[in-house]
Amino acid sequence: MEISRRRVIGAGAAAAALTGAAVAGGAAGRATAPDAVHVGSVAFRGKRQAGIVTEAQDRLHFVAFDVVTDDKAELAALLRAWTTAAERMTRGEETTPNGAVGLGQYSPPADTGEALGLPASNLTLTIGFGPGLFGPTPLKPDRRDRFGLAARRPAALVDLPAFPRERIDPNRSGGDICVQACADDPQVAVHAVRNLARMGFGVVAVRWSQLGFGRTSSTTRSQSTPRNLFGFKDGTANLRAEDTALLDEWVWVDDRDNPARPTG
């Protein structure tokens, strides 16, 4: 029997449609019954911040903020509010109890609700401060010390010098505060950053942000290093969470790295 090109192409299209249906069905199944990796949670509090040597997750949302207030009390209040909200979100909870739908018919929600009903997905929120928050640095001696923190800036926390031939867009670099949200579900990571930014309105403003996907490195010996989009295995010689002595030497800061605390 002769088979025409039309029949071959039609059969191929049908097979592709069936494959697509199988993939879609699998995705729907995962949405209603998350696998174990999405259900897990990482403790927010500990000796050091989570998200540095935590077993690397699959998704990331990184954001840098400019502090737009000169009021130190406002900034301190925001950081306290962020701490409470971040701890709740890493447990898979809303930023405030019943914040998405339970505050009443006429009250604006305190939580945007994208992660409502989703598990914690191993969310970690790691917060860092840029040199601009502390005022003057060797490369920018004219920068204002808005919050009286210049004496508290660690000596190593300075603006990076320019490298040859680089053309850095100042609107897509720098920042006073950065937040790294990592999770195994992209919606959980985006929800966390969106709500921290929302809470900071009038105190901080988003300077730039970047989404990431596909874990391409490993932070523990239980993980293997996958290939990145170039097909390479990158980071196979990175320090691991189990290399405690090397982490103490090269990653973690101690009292010798920070200015002495004021007395009296």
C-alpha cells in the first residue's frame, strides 16, 4: 500500500498531539499533588542565613532595591516586617495570617495570594546589604551617610572597580539591599519577592531583578552537577556545605571582618 506524504505528516502531528497531551497531563498531576521536593521547607532562622549552603533549588528570583527614604526608623521597621513575612513564607504561609482572602470584604489583601495553597517548595530568602547603604566608600567618597552607618561598614564591602572593556548599565547593577529568593517552584519564589517589594513601597524601590531557572551547580555532596544551557558542567569544584573548615576560611565572616561594636 502506498503511503502519501500527507498521511505521514498527519500521523506525525497526531503523535505529537498525543505526546503533548501526556506532558500536559503530567504537569496537571504535579500541580494537584506536588512531589516531595516541593513539599519540603527550610528553616528561616539559624546560626547563618539559609540560601547560601542550602541544597540548591531549581528556581531563583533575585532583586536589588534602592532605599528611597532617609528615615532610619522607617528602614528598621521595614526590615523587621520583612523578617516576619520571610519567616512565614518559608513555612508556606501567607505574609500575615489570612492575608490573601481573610481580612474582610472591604479590606485590601496583605498578601497577593499567588502562593495560596502551594507548599513551601524549599523556599529560602537571603538578604544582603550593598555598600551604598553604609555611605562613603573609597570609590565613592562623596556618598551620603544617610543612616549613620559609615563606621559599621565592613572593610571588604566596597564598590567593585571597573574591569577593562566593560560597559555596565548603572540601572541594572548595584543596589542598597538585595534579596535572593530560591525555591523549587517559580511561583513561590516570585510571590515572595513581589510581596517584599509591595511591603517596602515608599521605603525601598526595585532597582533591577533577574529570574533564573535550571539548577546548574551543587552546594552539597548529595547533589550532582547538572549541565547548563551551554552543555557544560560548571562549578564542580565549588565548596560544599560539608567543607566546614573551608567555608569558615573563605565564605563566612567573623568578628575580624567587621568593625568593632561601639561600647557604652
